[in-house]
Amino acid sequence: MKASALSRARWRLLTRVGTCLICVTVIALVIVQYAHVVGRNVAMIRSLHGVQNDVKTLQERKRWQKREINRLSDPAGAIPEIHERLHLVGPHETIIYLRGAKPLSP
């Protein structure tokens, strides 16, 4: 009787240890998968933030280009640009360069 009781106790202990090991393994796998998903989400958030910054930069550039197109579409804005970039002058006109002066940007 004592041998069978000892055998049952060992069997109970082994099944409990086995069950605990299986539970620990399942929990570890869940944690590893969850950590992988969290890492991917963090990478996507960083990527999204970079894309949003690019979108803002491109929107600002588009606004600047539209302002520049509107300015250059008007002769009053295009003529000074022609003078400055090409160093062309009309009859009875003179270009005066000032040292150290910053060019005017409309």
C-alpha cells in the first residue's frame, strides 16, 4: 500500500510539474508574440511620424511654390526677378549692388 501511495504521489508531482512547464511555455510564447507585435507597432508609429513630417514639408513647399507662381505671373513681380537673376536691365535703367545687403524676397 505504501509503495502504491508513493507511486501515486510521484505521479501527481510529475503531472503538476509537467502542467506547470506547459503553462510556463504557453505564457512565454504569448509574451514573445506580444513583444513582437509591440515592436512592429512602435516601428510603424515612427514610420508614420516620419511620413507625416514629409507631408507637412511637402504641403509647405507646395504653398511656397504657389505663392512664387502667383508672384511671377504678375509683371510687377516677374520684372524684378528677371533683373536679379539674369542681370538684365531695360533702357535707362541701372542695377546698383550693395555690399553686405541681403537680397529682398517678396
